[in-house]
Amino acid sequence: MRIVLLGAPGSGKGTQAKLIVDKLNIPHISTGDLLRGAIAAKTPLGLAAKEVMDKGDLVSDEIVLGMLKDRLNQDDANNGFILDGFPRNVTQAAMLEDLLAELAMQLDHALLIQVDPDEVVARIAKRAEIEGRADDTETVVRNRLNVYKEQTAPVADFYKNQDILTEVLGKGSIEDVQARIQAILRF
Ligand code: ADP
């Protein structure tokens, strides 16, 4: 199964992706994690990405696409994957479509996790205390939410037009949201 997870920062995409992985045995591919990995490894690409990420802006489409391409070419992605954090704008959605066509693959589902903006801000503030992520400060979070509204939210329409979009209510416990997702994916 090939799944794209959409939702605002703090909507719970990463948490839900990990639970889906446990059940379906397909890799969780998070472009945010791939970028943080490049930063930790101090690669030139990571160093360039860090400045952009620390401001809450989007890293260039070409850089992220290159990383994603390498990841999708690994063997464990042959039978499916959960993509988290990509596509983040309509250009990336079109790039993903071309890349999957090259690999003779098709998406099965795009899930949009819907959470109130106030709830999202509260969740990120809590995560900031626990994880201390560089981009979880108030000003940067506000920018990430704006970038989401302006650039990422339109990606949902892209998949709606392809008839593979399903909206998932992101309210309630982690288990509640997971149960809704499993009902949609039917596993
Ligand atoms: P969140 O969804 O909570 O903002 P992520 O870990 O998905 O967290 O992303 C963190 C940052 O990594 C983003 O603000 C952005 O700078 C960068 N990033 C992640 N994925 C992409 C992408 N597909 N395109 C461009 N930048 C990305």
C-alpha cells in the first residue's frame, strides 16, 4: 500500500505513521526526518537545509526530491510506503507523480489529518518542552503554519481531483485517530 499523509505541523502525522508501520510492515518515509538526518551527519546538503528549516521555510524542491528518490529506490520501499512531509506544495505533488510513474508505482491513499489550529499550537508547544526541536519556537511555528496554509493545504485538492483523498478527524486520543485511519485503510 502506498500512502501519503497530509496535515498541518503538529497534526500527528509522524505519530500515526509509526502506528501504521507497525501493522503494515512498510517503511515510514519522513522528509523532515531525512533532512534532520542530513543535518546530524553534517553533510553539505544538511548544512544548507538547516538554515532554511530553522526559519520554518521550505527546503528547495530539488534537494528534497533528490533525497526522496534515493529513499524510494531502496528495496524496502518496493511493496509500499507511508510518505510523511512530502509533497509539501503542488510542485512537489507533480514531481512525486512523475517519480512514481518512472518507478511504475501508484498512490493508493492520501489521508488528510484535520486538527484545529489552536490545538496544533498547543501540541507543538508541548513537544518543544520535551524534544527541544530548533524549529518549535513560537515565531518559527507561526511561520510553519502559514507556509502550511499557503503552500501545503492546496496539495489536498490535488489528491481530491485524483479521487484518492480522505479526510480524517485528528481530534481525540492517538488510538482514536489510529482507529479512524485503520477503518479507512481497512486493515
Ligand atoms: P512539521 O510537519 O511538524 O513541520 P517536518 O519534520 O515534516 O515537521 O518538517 C520540518 C521542516 O523540514 C519543514 O519546516 C521544512 O523546512 C523541512 N521539510 C520537510 N519536508 C519538506 C519538503 N517536502 N519540502 C521542503 N521542505 C521540507
